[in-house]
Amino acid sequence: MTEYLPDLLKRLIAGENPAGELAQMVAEENAHYRQQLAAAQSDSSSTVLELSETPLAPASNPSKMKLTKLWTSSEIGEPGNITVVPTKDGQSRILVHDHETNWRTLVELDAAGKLVARHELPVKDDAAIALLKTVVDHEGRRWYAAGAKMGPQVFVFDEEFKLAFAYPDAPSREAQISDFALVNFRDDAPPQLCVGFWGVIGMHGVDLSGKRQWTNRAAAPILNMATSPQNEAGWRQVLAVNDQGVIVPVNGFGRDDPSAKVEGYTITQLHSANFSHDRSSAYVGMSVQANGNTLAVALSPEMSVEWDVPLPAGFHRNQIQPVTSGQLIQGGAGEWVFANADGTIGIVSDDLSFYDSFATGQRLSGVAVAPSGGIGMLLLSTPDGVTAWRPAPVLGPAAP
């Protein structure tokens, strides 16, 4: 009690609502749930299936496009997630997590795959950095937020990777972070760090000095978060997905709008589009069916279903961000890219005019799209390193 009670009182005085050992138990169950269990629909006949490790599909080539290997970097011993940062001169900084010796290193590559720098993040030795989010503020400065799923803290860095602050400043075992985002709620205002927690804590909005500005518990417990496009008034929202598949929009003042549930689907993850042009699909949601099958569901800004496509069943056992988007096919509508647990890559155009897939034959640990000469490179992290591919269609379009 001498160790636990002061921490509990501090959190209660701060306006939080920790639930002690119950929250810890639920957090542990959720970590297992998110990686290994199928979320069933709410009817009485639904079941939840525990799956063994997903077997790898044998390596295979795509059927409707040609893949040209541009380069492979072996500078990263154990590559993880990939973050592509556009530069002012139209090039790209490619930041890759390297987990070979620790979980605090970012390796920077240029667009040709050459090593630029290694960034040892100035965090404590037992910190785990697996995810990186970035945003440019209203004054043109870039910020980074880094952490891990179910980790105790998020770390915010300036554009030189100097530590600005950690949130929460005093980590607690009850406050496990399920997701986080740096959000420009308006282009003319400073961004905020939004932190989603598993359990009863909900979401916190934090300014760039590390001070909490608001708390919202409407979506608790939170599984995943995405950022909306700008509305007509120039505002964005952060969308939180809870454990019931309910999507709760929250604005920059911490107030929530009416929640949404996608009819016919239980959404467990929501991913924002990253296209440079207007798009019909503002988001893709991942829906795991009762039989273990997975659907990718394209959603409009109003959360209406544009299309869905089946993906291979299975669950990643690492912290890969499995969905990304960008301009991969020259002249195309923009593409969604899905990194699947069986080592396959699915590529689907935003207007569903093109669909193809191929199998790498390896475990995937990172995926990204980087602009290159007006079109995109597909970047993949595998045990062999980071490889850049240039896809080009060779046959007419075909729907899945």
C-alpha cells in the first residue's frame, strides 16, 4: 500500500479514474485479445477464436503488375516500422526502427536507400519505441511522437530528435497506452498530442509543453485512433475506436460528437487515408469476422461503406502498422496497401479499379509508401532488411 496508494491518490487528484488491479487485468487481456483473438459480432451465435501463429504463404509474384526492385538496405539489423517524412525539396527521409540491439534506435535512409544517420533516441534504457507519428506545426516546425502499443509513456521530440517531454511524466502500470497521435486540429493552431488508453482513462489531449489540456472518456476503453480530414470550417477531429467497434469523434477541446458504428461490421482498427488529392475513401477500417476472416472496409468521411475486400486471416505478433496508402500506380486513383500476417501484400486502388497481391515469403515488420519521381515506392521491412519496390500494372484493371 505504501507504494500503490500515493500513486493512486496522485492520479485521483489529477482528475483521472484508475481502477487498480482490475485495470491491469483488463489491459493484459486486451493486449492478448488484439493480437490473437477474433472479435465476434454481438449476436448470441458468435464465437471468439484463438489462433495459432499464422503460417507464411509461399513467395509468389503479383498477377496484374510488375514489381521492380529498386534497392535493399542491410544497414538495419532488425527493421521494424517505417515512417516516411517529406522534405521541403520534394525528397523523402525514410526513418526505420532498428530493434537489433535496443528499442530506441531510428535509422535514417535517403530515397536511394543510403544510410544518412542513426538516431539514438534520448529516452530511458528500458523504454520501448516501436511506433512513430509526426506532424508539422503552424510555424513549420516538425514534431515526432514515439512509443509502443500497451507501453506506459509516449515521448515527444523536436525536429532534431531532442526530447521535449514524456507523457505521462510519471508512468503507472494502470495507464497502458493503446494508441497515440499528433493532431493538427486546425492548421493555424499548435498541434496536440492525443493519447488513448486501455481501461477507464479514455483519451487525453496534451499541448506541446507536456501539459494535459483535457480528458475524454466517451470511447473508453480505446483500441485505436485515426485523424479525420478537414471539414468545411477547417477543423479536424481525432476518431477513437473502442472495444465494441464504436467510433467516437473528439475535437480539439476534448468534446465528443455523436458516435458511429459501421452497420454490418465490427471495426477494430481505423486508418486514415494519406492521399495528396481528394478521395472517396477517407478511412479504411479492419473488421475481424467471427470465423477469423478479415475484411478491409473503405469508409467515406461520413462513415458510409464504399467497398470491402477480404484479406488473409491471421494476426501479426509484432507492432507493425499494417495499413498505409499513397500514390503507387502512375495515373491511378491512389492505392491502399495491406501488409498481412502471412507475409502477403495486398494493393487496392481507392476507386476499386485495381487489385493485386503477392507473397514475400517472409514475416513483415514494416510497410510504407514513399513518393519518388511523381509516383511511389513500396517499402517493406523483413528479416532481410528494408527493400524498395516500384510497382507498375501490366494488365487491365480487375476488381477483387
